Amino acid sequence: MKAPASINILLVDDHAIVREGYRSLLQKQPGLKVIAEAADGAEAYTLFKAYAPDVVIMDLSLPGPSGLATIARMKQRSADARILVFSMHQHPSFAVQAMRAGALGYVTKSSAPEVLVRAIYEVYQRRPALSADIAQALALEKLGSDRNALEALTAREFEILRLLVEARTPEAIAQTLNISTKTVLNCHYLIKRKLGVASDIELTRLAIKMNVIDFLELSGATE
């Protein structure tokens, strides 16, 4: 693929050392330029408005508003926003929800550097881009007889589920996602109904089973 003259990139990751490594990698590539960096969702949205980048590279696990919430907010402001998720999460449900929120691509952090670079060029051309591990996981998910119940959830419901099983209160979730507590409570009810569970204990067990959150994340969130 011929590289364009210039692709201005907003890089969003909460670890400064990680951002430094990505910036060093990307700026060695033809036509790629990191024009701004953000460490959380709120800062990312502010910089998105200020710089209007050609491509946003977005982590999902961020302080404050999550990557999913920030993607949705960016897309609300600009339907043309080109967003590539670059995440440690390898479960296909995260990719599904990221695409629903408005991302054009999803690359896992276990991928080779050239996979990320190629995905940036693809997303810039408004073409979907998936790393091979995610593409395979999604294909296997579709072939399985037991369809993932999480696909029934909207992007907002998925994000609220993730925060609920981290033992966040409805009030804290509402503040994080910039929605009302009533909306959180209503979504909580809908999530349990869609997933066929009657209690929060069952909801947490299902979330662990579906790899929405693992035991290490759960214990770390509740310490």
C-alpha cells in the first residue's frame, strides 16, 4: 500500500513509557506523525476536538471515561472520526463492542509492530482492520454453536457491565460515563435480563466466564 503524504495521529494510552515506545515506532514510518498524546479519556476527547487528527489510536483501559465511552463520544462529535483500537484485550467481545461504538479497527498489543502500522494505513483509508488473532477469534465465535450472550448488549451496556463487575457503585459509574444514575440502574436491569441472570453474583460469574474481567482484575479492583 502506498503511504499517504501525512497521517496525523492522536495516541491514547495511560502509560507514558508505552506511548513513548509507540511514538518512536510510528514516527519512523512513512507519512505517520504523532501530533498529540493523551493519558485518559477526558484528555483524549479534548485533544480530539483541538487537533482533529486523521487517526486516533485508542487503548480501552483508561482512567476515567473508558476507551469505549471515549470512542462513542468522539463519533458523536464527528461521524467521520477514524479510530483504531490498540488493546491488550483479546476476547472477541471487546472487538465487537469497540466496532459498535464506532472504531474502524482493532489490533491487540501482542501483535507484531508491522500489524499496527498496516492497520493505521487501512483505517486512514476508511477500511476495517483486525489483527489476525482477533479475526480468528471472531470467526471461531461465529462458528460456535453457543453464541456469545454478550453480543446482545449495546456498547453502553457492555461498558456498564464491565464497571459493575469491578464493584463500582451506580453513582460512580454514572459519573465515569457522564450519564444519570437512573440510566445506570435501568441498564443494570436490562443487562441481567438480556444475559439471563437473576443476581449480581450470577452476573459476575458470567462476566468472568466470558473473560470480560478475570480474577486478577477483579481482585485488583476491589482491594
